[in-house]
Amino acid sequence: MTSRERVLAAVNRQSPDRTPRDFWAEPAALNHLLAFTGHADEESLLTALDVDIRRLNAIEPEPVSVGNGVYQNMWGERFVYRQTEWGPVREDMPGALSEARTFADIENFRWPSPDVMDYGALPEQCRAAKDRAVMYGFADVWQRPALVRGWSEFFMDMVERSDWAHAICRRFAEFYAEDYTRAQEVAGGRIDLFYLISDLGSQRGPLISLATFRSFVAPYLRMMIDRIHELGAKVLYHTCGLVHPFIADLIGLEWTSSIPFSPWHPRCRLNA
């Protein structure tokens, strides 16, 4: 089997010749690993390990300094860089909407558009992947919204101002639905997997209840999963932590959503 055949067999619940392999590491950890193994770059390492998946991303705007060593990305996530022997490590802090006091503050925030993304390198990256499976993106419809709002405020929103939390999560889902659509078009349909991520647990247990998951996470995962399937691809979902209570729901995804979904392009209207 080729790598692509192996990955697609596994996600289609068929028996591959071996377990497919994937790899991703934060830059500092990757630099340490490259130094330890003696490989010159990530592709050399992936080839040596016979990793089956190649991860692609469009280029987004660089974070900008907002003073006092704090940086902000296009979403409004804020962080500082802690220097280590192997490079800087991002340390998150309450984001640009952490001091929002009205719903208008959220509505009027300068939300990014997929127009800021540069997809130009994707065709060549797909060609370079050859017979590997190709995965795209880093869409997060719950955890990153919480970073923009600040965890404490976001948890309060889910309890006392549910429309605020939904508004932020919806912005992320709308953006990534269009982002993934554009990426697949530029890639000529070559993307096999799209990545979804929201860390739902700690080492001791879930961060939220199952009811809260179904209200504030599941509808946006449903939107994204429907869109990815419409693009002819499969979903790889990542979460950290002890998330056993959510597994049945993550497998089934049988919820229906009453939340309006109105992204930029009509191709992204999902069957949620």
C-alpha cells in the first residue's frame, strides 16, 4: 500500500497493511528532535520515519506586537514568547476580547476574512507530497474562541451570556468553512483530510459537561464536518485530555443545530 492508500483505508474502516503514521510538533520541540536525530529538516525526518501524512497550511498574517512583549494574531489571541534553548515557545494570555463588556464589542470586533490567507503554495506542496496522504488546516471552533475571549470570561459567557459565546464560535466556524473550501479548490481536490481541533479535557477529566459540549461545541463541529464531507474529504479531530464522556457523541455526531449559519459564500451553507 502507498501511504495515501493506507490512510484512506484506515479512515474508511478497512484493514491497512500497518497502522498509518502522523507527526506534528511545536517548533521548539521539532528543533530539539532534529538536533537529536541529526536530520536537517522536518521532511527528512518524516521520510526516515515513513510518516504517511503531510500537513499543509495556507500562510496567514504574522502576529503583531501590541506592547510589553505581547503579540496578537489575526484572531485576537494574545501571547508572549518564552525563550528556550531550542527556540521560542508561545504562552497564551487573555485575548483581545477579554475586556468586552457589550455584545456590540463582539459584533464590531475586526474579525478576519479568508481573504487574508495566501493559498499560493498549496498546489506545489500537494505535488511534493506524491503518494502521501494530504491533510490541511488547524480549525478550532471552541478552544481558540475561548483564548480570544479569555477562559474565565468565556466560561461565564456560556452560563450567563450564551449568545456571546455562540457569536464567537460561529465566527470561527464560518471562517474555517470558507478557508477549507478555498484550500480544496486551489489544491484541485487533492486534500484527503481536514484537521479540527478543540481541547476538551484536562488530565483529570472534561473541561465542560456533556450538556455544555452539546450546546457550544457540537453544533460547530457538525457544521465543519458537513462542509469537509461536501469537499470530498475526511475529518481528523484532535483533543487533549480525558474526554471519555464525549466519545460517543464525537463518533455519532447525530445532533441537529438550530444556530443560524451564514458564511461568506453560498457553497458553505451546511446541512446542519
